[in-house]
Amino acid sequence: MKKILFTALASFMLIAIFAFKSETKSNQIEKDYSLARVSKVSGKYIFLNCEPIQDYEVVYELSGFTLGHFNSPNEIVNYVVKIAKKREDKEGKEYDALIIGSSKYDLAIKFKK
């Protein structure tokens, strides 16, 4: 009788432990660290040395500067925003964001809807 009681108690404890573990796994929320908030300058999103995960199309390729002329990332951003604004005024094509420093050219992009 003691063996049966011990076996039943041990079985019950194992079932309880596995049920608790599976419940805690299902209640855990995995964080997605690939998402971030980006800053805006002049109403445009700025992706500095990174790219958005949302689909986009390239509106303009921007180039024509060397990093040696700038002392900070803010100076680079302000310069590229100024160039993009001039290009937007000249060609009339609107863009949503700038991707700076992640490829050969800086890009003015429009998000796909």
C-alpha cells in the first residue's frame, strides 16, 4: 500500500511540475529587440547606420560628401537633410525618411503602404 501511495504521490508531483513549466513558458512574452524608435528631423524619419524593416522604395540616391568634413553624427544628419530638402524642392518628389550611412549612397525613401 505504501508503494502505491508513494508512486501516486510521485506521479502527481511530476505532473504538477511539468504543468507549471509549460504554463510559465506559454505566459512568457518574447521581446523583439530588432525594433526601435528613430528620430525625426524636419518631419522626416532618420535611419542612421541602419535600415527600416518596413518595405520601402527609393525616391532619391544622395551622395557627394566625405565623412572627414563632419565632427559629429548630428552634423552629417543635418547636411543630408539639407541636400534631400533641396532635391525634393527641385524635383517635387516627396519622401518619408532618410537612410544615412548604411550603403554607398544615402537614400531618401517612401514607405510602401
